[in-house]
Amino acid sequence: MPVIMAGCITDCVNRPISIGFQKFGRFVGRHPWWFVISPLFISAVLGSGFCFLKDREANNLEEQFTPVNGPAKLERQFVQENFPQNDAVFSYQRLYTDGVYASFIGVSKSPNILTEDALNEILKLDKKVRELNVSMGDEVLTYDGLCARRYNKCMPNEILDVVDYYGDTIERTELTFPFFPFRFTHIFLGYSVGGVTLNSTVIKRAKAVRLFYFLKHDNRSRADLWLNEFLRVFPTNLNLTFVEITYSTSLSKQVEFEAQTNDAIPLFSITYAIAISFSILSCLRLDCVRNKVWVAAFGVISSGLAVLSSFGLMLHIGVPFVMTVANSPFLILGIGVDDMFILISCWQQTNVHDRVEDRLANTYKEAAISITITTLTDVLAFYIGMMTPFGSVQSFCLYTSTSILFCYLYSITFFGAILVLNGRRESRNKHWLTCMEVPEAGPAGQSKWHDLCCVGGAYDVRTGQEEVQPMNHFFKRYYGPFLTKSGTKLVVILLYAAYLGVSVYGCFQIEEGIDARNLAADDSYVVQYYNDEKAYFSEYGPNIMVVVRGEFAYWDERNMSDLETCVEDFKNLSFIEKDIVTSWLKSYEYYAYLNNLNLTAEHVFKKNLDLFLRVYPDFKQDINFTGNSIHASRFFIQTVNISTALDEMNMLDKLRDTARKCPVPLTVYHPAFIYHDQYAVIVSNTMQNVAVTAAVMLAISLLLIPNPLCSLWVTFSIVSVVLGVTGFMALWHVNLDAISMVVLVVCIGFSVDFSAHITYTFVSSKEPGANEKAVEALYHLGYPIVQAAVSTILGVVVLSASKNYIFRTFFKIMFLVIFFGLFHGIMFIPVFLTFFDICISKSPSRISTQNEQEGHAVGNCQANSTQRSRRVDQDEDKDKQIYVNHTFVPDTNNQVCQSQSNPVIWTVALNNQRTTTDQLCLAGNIPMFKVVQSETYEVHQQISSSLTCTHQATML
């Protein structure tokens, strides 16, 4: 029945869709085996795509967890083109990547690691690393053969050179920090000695020493082989007394990340078992005929087929499989079970005496719009999520949205066919397990256990429907009336205000970006290494290169003044160490001063530059001096105290902002900026996705929910749930990063589900008042929504035990989404809807006009159940008397309300009509049977407290 609002019918979209689904349901009901076999066949064909899984795996951290075409990637390309690495004069400061290396950190068990005993153990470990070798065919790969070289020697760890030089006197040697004068130069100890306590600039004690072993990057396969051997051999048989060791390599982060994909397989197996168990328990009936065990089991199998088909299809067409996609099956399981509970709920509200295909037709008519809304919103939310510049998010959204589509298709085909087959069994009153016919009533004197096992097929004789479940009665008789009391509404409003307050507070506490430690398992050696690195070596952060782009007149005094001003601007940043700057230009000026050169003349500047670079070959890597022109150059500045994601974000923003304001064309770059780029886009992209998705959700709600104002409540629910999830996830120590952004996209879709179900049922209700509509909506969908919420949470709860940050983050945010979505669906939204009677108001004249326009009465599972529930309080004996295998036909001599007769069992829905006395006769359902006796009954249908519609029927 269309809802009238402001004189407009708003069901012009959902009504044709409902009718179309009704026809489709009847077709499925007539040919169920087609729709059982076809999805199985399609799944088998598409599932063959898993043969390509290994080829489609794409877990490269840079490609998947950094913005596509991020600024740092363009900056790196410029640096790589203008400043190629010189393997003969290796400098880790000048690397445009992280480099190829092995590293370990030695932490003293005593307060000071700069003791003879501790340093001797460090020296033994150093020797062990340098002696590592591995075979590659007939060749033996050694560290000495693979190491990055500087002046024909492996790149040294200078702190060990100092220790070796001073020997037994090292404890009495005054080491200055961060620079120590050694052998006619100053060595920087900021990266190699950590946890330092100073007396002025002299190290009083230090807690840790960090060593690096850099390899040549020209042959990665050989280097990777040696690094894997390092990971295999190094942690074994250390036998250390004075130091504790943590270690890592340039491969470790990637290797440990890829290893986590194996964690998902056992977790999904457990989840699937839990989902099947919960679904079966939820659908158990104490009736051996009406039991829905098989329906529940196949409902979960339907979700599994959707995952198999969608993933297989994506793998066939070459979509990358990223580890984040491993979260998708847990999500699809919850969505599929949600649709299953909605379909089962509407199936149980159909008449058991109807033909099975008619029962499925009526089920689809009522449930299809609801699950179509949720499917469209979920799918579009994920497709919108593909707008993000992160490869991991794009792959996850594509796999998941396709899975949801298959889940929807299999719900209305495969699962619908299972409902039909189960319905045929029930119509023949056959046992759910043995498929043997059982009596509807057992012989007298039998035990209750006998009745449970051998008697079945019960239904509500007053309505012709399956018996209502106790939880539905709970929502109608207790929870609904309690929720709609004035005092309860006030408490709900206060509770919602507190929820908003905490959520807004949490939003201001959120941190951005993914920590490198979170890409490995909690117990990984990499995490321990990063912990030590953060604890002892965070004082000196990345050494940033500042690049002068394009040709620049370095000999021009005005240009040099501008450049000097920019350099000072960088030095004045709070996180820059003013005294640590590496600049070829400053060294060249000092060189010119010593040699009495006038660098303000272009020809002098260029003529002497070659000689300067031969004397100081390190600086040759900092100037692109070709064709007698300087095409680019760079200098380096040192950051300090960069230890948190917020520090990294502020550093990147201020460095780029300072470079942008400089009149000299400058670019700042460090290999870590590739990952820091996420800070620049994560918030804006998240807000963009939320805004666009909310707008799309509103459009869908306006089309499919037959009331514009109540569609706004669905959009309000989206914003409210997203706000709550964002705020509470910050309080739960979840950062806003590429991973959490994926799940926030999920949040948008799921926040629609619960509110859409309740809102649609609310506005479709024919109850007279707002409170009654809210109670009816909760009666019909309160329990299915709770079932769906619990099943979804059970689907992801095992992820909370994962050692993987990605899986745990997925669980945390999904738990918040479902938890808040559930409370919006069964508490906040029903209460708020009761405050706006305009959403449901309609005058009696409009009701009459509306039904005259229809031309026939329309019964649906929600409305019929409401009308039938009114008769629950009537005299049970009288109801049974007029409904015991008789057929009623109208007595034409005493007819008040026009009716129809039919030679077979059916239900008449009388139109709302006005009689000649202008009395309103409300539509009611009166059972009609074939004529068998000649007795006259009066059938009373209560309309209101002051009006009764009397229908006389004669039984011949």
C-alpha cells in the first residue's frame, strides 16, 4: 500500500520492484532445482580462478599502502634521474631508497653498553655477520663480495672503528656526541649510539649500539639470498651475557607482511564453523517439521559460494589480490547471514496453507526491497571506496563489492530455492531429518520428548502462519512498549547526547598514518627491532635532502641571498638541528676562500667546480653538472625528535610548505616520504568518501523507502554511526590509515543496513500512531536485526585473537560499526521516528482515495501480521470455531462489507470502503472455505473502539 505524504505517492519505484520480485519469487518457487544447480555450477566454473591466486598476489608495501602517484614518488624519480648512486663511494645519506642492508641493535643489560665486556660481544657479532656466506650454485656468496663499498672497502660501522682503535681504554675515552673527532674527520654517532646520557657533549653512558651492513643494490637476487641467510643464522647460538640483540633487514618488513596471509586461513575456517553453528541455533524450532536447520546451513553455504564465485572472477580477470582482501570473506559471511534472517522472517509470516511458490512470492515481495536497499548501499559504498589512491583499498573494495553482488544474487536464487524445497517438505508434514511424514498431533499419553521428535507441523490457527518466535513476542510485548514510553525516550535522548559527546571528543584525538611495526605480526622479530629503534634512536630522525630543481645561477649574489634565506627558514623549523647541514655549496665557498677564488664570476665558478669535486668526491653525487651547466643540486638537513606519526605528518607538511614559499625552486625528499605521503591524503579522501557515499545513500533511500523525510533518517544514521566509529576507534588506539579507511567504507554500508530495515518497515506500517508503528517495526525486524548483528560480530570476533594488526583493526572497527548500527536500529532510530508524526500522517479522506486508486487490497507480511495480531486478544474458542476446516461464503441477504468467495481455500483482503451509512469498514482477512454445512455465523472484525464491521456468512 503506498504511503501518502503531502499529497504525493512515494512508492512509484519500490512498488514495481516489489511486484517484479513477487513474480520472480513465484518463478523460482516453480523451478527450484534450476536455481540450486545453476549457482553451484557457476561457482565451480568461476572458482577455478583460484588457480591464479599465487600469480595475482600483490603485497608490495609501497605499491599497496602508499598513495598512487604520491608527491614523494615524483620527487624520488627526479632525484634518481639527477643524482645516480655511485657504488664506488657509497653514502647511505644519499640513497633515494631505503637501501639493501642487514642491521642489528645491541641493548645492554646494564645501564651502559660502552663497557669492555658489552662491546666485546658486539665485536663478536660483527665478526659473525662478516663471516656469513651462502652458496648460489657453484658460487659462494660472502659479505665481502656483496658489500657496498667506499674507497674499495666495505662500508664501515664507524663506532666499531672507534672501539677497535681505543681497545681496552674505550671506557675511559671521552666520546663526544653527536660528532666525535676521529682520524682527521668528524664521525656522526647519532645513528649508531642510542639511549645516550650526556655530560655537556661527552657521553656519560649509552644504552644501545646499532650496526648496519649495506649491500650493493645492482644484483638484488644475490643480495636477497645473503639477507635470507642472515635471518636464518644470525639469531641462533648467540650465547650473549651482557647484551640483548634485535635484528632486521631491508627484506624483513615485506617478508613478515606477506607471511601474515597464512593467518587468515585458519581464522576463516573457525569463523565459518561459528557462523553455521549460530545460524542453526537461531533457526532451531521445537517442531520437527517447521525446523529450519537445513535452511540455516545452506544460507551460510550461499555466502561461501558468493565468496568463491566473486574471488574466482576477480582472479580470472587479473585483479591484484592484496592481503587486505583476506578480510572480505568475514564481511560477506555477515552480510549473507543478515539477508538470510530477513528472508526467513518474512517466509514465516506467510500462510502455511498457500502454495509454496506463492509463499516465496510473498516473501520476495516483502523482503526484496529491504535487502535490495542494503545491497545497493553496500555495493556503492565499496565502489566509491575505489576512488581512494591506495592500491590495497581499491583491491579490497573491488573484491568485496563483487562478493556482495554475488551474495545478493545467490540469496534470491540459491537460498530462495532452498526455502522452496524446505517448504515442500513442510507442506507434506515431513520430518526435517528423516523426511518421513509425521502426524500433526500425537496420541494421548505420549511424553513431550515423543512430541518433539515424532509430531510436528504446528502453526497459528488464527493467522495461518508459522508460530511466532518468543523473541518476536519480547520485542512486541515488552521491549517495544517500554521503548516508546515518554520516560524511556528521554533516557534514550540523553544516552544519544552522551554518545555524540564522546564521539566528537574521540574525533579530535585521532592519529593518522600506519606505523611500520603494524605491518608485521606482534611477535615478529621486526617489531622488537622497531621497538628498540624507537626507544633508543629516535633523537635523530631522517636526514632530509633539499633539492634545487633546474638551472640556477649560483654565482649570482641575489640568487645566493634568496637561497641563503631559504636555508635559514629550514634551519628555523623546530625539528631541524641547525648545526648539522651537509652542503656542497658551503664547502665550495670555503674551498674558494682558501684558494682566493671569486665565485661571483660564472666562468670562475664553473671552471674550479670540477677540481673541487675531484678533491671531495662525495659532493660529486650532489650536483648534476653536465654540459657545463648545473641542472640540479642538493644539500642535507638533519631532523630531530621525530618519533610519532603526528611528528612525521607535521615534519612533512612544514618541510614542503617551506620549500613551496621559497623563491628558489626547491624540493624536499627522503625515502620515508613515500610512506609519509599517506598523511597528505588520508583525511581528505576519507571525508570525500563519507560525503559522496552519504549522498548516494540518501538518493537510494529516497527512491526505495516510500517516505522522503524518513529517508533522511537513514542518512542521519549513516553520519551518526560514522561519527561514533571514528571517535571511538581513536579511543581504542586505532589510527586513521589505509587499513582503517577500508573499514570506514564498510561502516557506511553497514550503518545503512539496520536503520533501512527498521525505517522501511516503520513507514510501511498501517498502524494509526507513531508509537504503534515503532512497536510493529521492532516486532517484525527487531529479532532478525539482532540475529544479523550477532552473526556478523561472531563472523569477525576470531580476528581479535590475530597477531596481525590489519585483522585486529578490521575486528575493532567492524565491532564498533555493528554495535553502534544495532543500537541505532533498535533504539535511537525507532525513538526518533516517533517524534515526527509528519513522516506517517495521513487523513481518512486520503486513505479512502488511496484505496480507490488501488482497486484492490494489498496484503504484505508486515501489515497482515499486524492485523492478525489484533485478533490475538479475541476469544480463542470462537476463532477456532469459525476456522475448523470450513469455508465461508457471504450471505447476500445480510451483507455489510462486500466480499468475494472462492471454491478453494484462500484469504480475502477486504478493501477499506465506506458503506452507505458512511461507516468506515477496515480491510480484514477472513478465511474462506468450501460450503459444507448449513449454519450461520457472525464474523466480527474490530475496527476501533467505536466501530465494528459485521459480516454474516452462511454455512450450508
